[in-house]
Amino acid sequence: MILRLIANYSIRIHSRTKYVRCGVTQRSNVGRYLGQLIWLSYGLLSAVPLTSLALGAYHQVRGREDDARGCAFFAMTGFLSLPCSFVMFLSSPYTLLIDADHRQIPDWVQKMWGKGTTRCFFETRLEGLEHVSDLKERAAVYVSNHASWLDIYALFWAEPIALKIVAKKSIFFIPLCGWVMYLIGHIPLDRRGGGKAVLSTCAEMLDRDCPVFFFPEGTRSFDGFLQSFKPGAFVLATRKGVPIVPITILNTAHLMPSGNEFWRGGFLRTGNITVIIHDPIYPRCEPGLDTTRDLTHRVKAVVAGPMK
């Protein structure tokens, strides 16, 4: 009887051990497959900068220096994005659970990525940073002119400002790029659904003292001249009673004209970029005054000033 009980107990222990081993093996397999999927994704994505590099070599042999420089620029930014995005993914639990508002780690990584790319090709001069020294981690709406893909890279040099940029929703569906933009906290804009949803999201961010950024022209200028401003950023600033910080970005349209970016192979002239941060402008509430229209006119005049 005792021997039979011992035998039954041994069988149960063996069965449980086998089950535990199977569970560990299954988890191990899942981890291995997940790791292989990640490395496969990065391997495929590395083909993009490699292609840009090969295309740049072709342009260099053909004597097309601006085209070769543009391809080299996108190859550099592509190669740097791989380790930078890996750091963002590793830090994502902390970002999403503890620092969901300001997202300082992703913001620091994106700035290192942008600076690491641009310093190899041109200098970015920053003026007027003292104008926003009192606005660090405080609610404000930032706006600037928009004439080139390089505008985003130029803004990365505004070190103390953790900008959350309103961008087209379609960009967020691009593998790696879109995932990283989500982790950084950039704001998707669905143009088909109007701007109410994005203004609501931005208003909530301002309530948490998170600055937001708009390109009020809505899209890149094809001739380098300032286009009309859409009202969204100014309606938001008026409703929330926060300042608008105008920014002027100079010479990006010359270096990389709109229409000559990554999708056409790349194009980059020599030169330097200047980013001018102006004094904050507050909404004026006066009887009979259209506050939003007045704010729009004043901000646009300041942005346009250095462009003349």
C-alpha cells in the first residue's frame, strides 16, 4: 500500500515537472521567435539606408554632388535611427507608465538622432533661446514656417524645448518611424476628420503643462515664401490663455527644396541653417477685438520678419 502511494506520488511529481518544463520551453520559444522577428525587422529596415548609400555612390560617380549629398544624408539618418529606436523601445515601459506626459527619454534620443545627422552636413545656428527660458515644461504653443523636411531637423537643436509636433496621421503608420513618433508623443492629425480631435488632444496636453508645436501653414511651402496661416494653433492658444512662441527657420528651402526629399532619391545643397526663437506673444482680450485673428496677424508678422 505504501509503495503504491509512493509510486503514484512520483508519477504526479514527474507529470508536474514535465508540465513546468513544457511551459518554460514554450515561453523560451516565444521569446526566441520574438527576438528573431525584431532582428528580422531591423535587418529589412537597414536595407533602406543601404540603398540610399548605394544610390549616393552612383550620383557621386556621375558628378551629381547635391544628389549624392542628399542620399548620404538619408543614409546617415537611416543608420542612426536603428540604434536610437532600439533605445526608445527598451525605455518604453518607463516612458508610458511613469513619464507619459513629457517623455523626456524619447525626446532626448530624437534630438541626439537629429543632431547626429545634421552636424555631418551643415551647421544649425540657434538664436533667441533666452526668450523661452521661463517656459521650460510650461504650457505654450510653438509655431514656425515650413518649407522643407529639414525644418524638423533644425528644431531638434532647440535643446530645452520638448516639442510635441502635430503631424499627418499617415506618417504614424510607417514602420519604425510611426512607432517612434508615438513613443515620443507627437500628435497625429487626421485631415479628413477636421481639426477638432487634434485640438482637443492638444488642449489636454497644455493642461498638463506640455508644450505643443504646429506648422500653421499646414504643409510645406513649394516656393519658400510664407503661406497663409490656418487658425488651429491660434484658436487653441486663445481658448487656453497660453502664449504662442513664433519661430523662424531660414535657408532650409535652399538646402533641400520641397519636392526633392527622400522619395525622389535625395537632394541637399551646401549651406547652413538659422533658427530664430522670438519673444512669446500672448492673446489680447479687448472689447470688439477678434482675439484669434489679431493673434494670427501678430505672430505671422514676427515669423515673416527675418524672411524678408
